[in-house]
Amino acid sequence: MTSSSASFISLLLVSSFLLGSHLSLTSAQATPPLVAGLSYDFHATNCPSLETTIREYLREIFSSDFGVAAGLLRVHFHDCFVQGCDGSVLLAGSASGPGEQAAPPNLTLRPRAFVIINELRNRIHRACGAIVSCADITALCARDAVFLTGGPDYRVPLGRRDGLTFATRDATIANLPFFGSRVPTLISDFARKNLDVTDLVALSGGHSIGRSNCVSFVGRLYPTRDPTLETNFANNLTRVCPTNTSPGLTALDVRTPIYSTINTLST
Ligand SMILES: *[C@@H]1O[C@H](CO)[C@@H](O)[C@H](O)[C@H]1NC(C)=O
Ligand SMILES: CC(=O)N[C@H]1CO[C@H](CO)[C@@H](O)[C@@H]1O
């Protein structure tokens, strides 16, 4: 639990950016209280190239695939919400059952985000030895995903230990907010993790770069259209998804088309 709180603080910092996209850096740079065991210079002497390695590699990746930045933030979020930020979302399932990735909320995590984290782990371990946890790498990837897509820079306390076991499918479902939940439910889901409404808006907005599949919203179009949807918007969505099983994709937010030529859902 301890390492999770430090990461939630990072998420809080992310939130300052996302709500007012050009909020002064003062709030983003405020130093959160550290939990025992974590420190900003945890790898300063034994892996000084850690943060540069991640940032430079991601800069290169995002130049051809911007959307995967959202994917990386999402992996960190899914990791932290289920049994703390322990990297367990990265564990594949085993004989004892499917891993966290196989639980329904995780089905939409982008496989490429996992490939990127794994590649970074290989590079970092080659340079420094196997001393940096995957949980730390994941937290740094999330920070750089925010920064390299126009968000604030913030410091990430390091020293998380990787979990050796993944959460069960039931625990994963119980801890991760359901995408179809209404706002009051989402607010209470976040409150259970000590996160407030600002965090909810920030984290939701923070991974809205990219496109969404019809599956995530056809429930509001069929069998009957949700009357609270604005008519032109609903008509547009209906064109993208003419039936409740259509495979269409649409931009998650209005800024997305800016990146449409480099943003891809390919895995
Ligand atoms: C609907 O789609 C049209 C054509 O792409 C676009 O110009 C318009 O802004 C969209 N309206 C809404 C509310 O999404
Ligand atoms: C069982 C299953 O479909 N698991 C998926 C969970 O998420 C990862 C990442 O997107 C997929 O690769 C798995 O196939």
C-alpha cells in the first residue's frame, strides 16, 4: 500500500495539468510527502541513466505513435488501482489463473504499452543491472507520457518493489472503475483510493488521447438512444456505429484529430 500512495501523488500532480492545461508549474512541482522506502534519488548513484533512457526512448516512440502515451498512463493507473503500484499488471497469468491483464477492464490496455515497458526494462537492466523495478519503470513511463504529450514535468519518487503475484480477476474487476459507470459511482470508486473529483477528471482526460471503439459507447445509442446526448453529437456517433456491434472508431476528444496522422490504434 505504501508505494501506491506515492504514485497516487504523482497522479494528483498529473491532475493539476489536465484540469487547466496550462496551470502554473508551481502546483505541479510541489513536492509531495514521501512514503517510507521511496526517495527521489533512489537510483541516482546506481542507475544515473535511468530517467534519460526512458525519456529519450519514449520521445522516439511517440514521434510515430502518439496514442501509446495514453496507453502507458493507463497501464500505470490500472497497476496502481489493483493492489498498489507493484508492477503486477505486467505479470502474465499462470497455472493459478489468468493475470490482471486478462480481467475485462484490462482487455483494452494496449499490448504495445507492455512491449515498450519490457523493452525499457531490458535496456535499463543492461545498463545498470536488474536493480530497477518494473513498477518504477511503469511510473516513470506514465510521467513521461504526460510530459511528452504537452503536460507538466514532475518528479517521481522511486524505490517501489515489484509484486510477485498478480491480483485475481475478481480483485481486478472490484478495484478498477468500470468505463460505463456514472459519475457518482466513479467519484466513490476514486474516493476509495483517496483520489478526489479533480483526480477523476484529470485521469480520465489524461488518457483520452486516441480513439475509442464503438463498444465503449453503443450502450448509450442502442436499443434506444440516451435522450441526454446532444443530438448532433449522437447523430455523429450513430454514423460511426450504425449498429450495436459495429467495429467503428471515433476520436476520444476534440484534440485527437490534430494527431490523426500519427496516432494509430495498431498494436
Ligand atoms: C458532427 O460531425 C460533423 C462532420 O464531421 C462535424 O463538423 C461536427 O462538428 C460534429 N458535431 C458534433 C457535435 O460532434
Ligand atoms: C485474456 C485476454 O484477452 N487478455 C488480454 C489482456 O490484455 C492484454 C493487453 O491488451 C492482451 O494482450 C491479452 O490478450
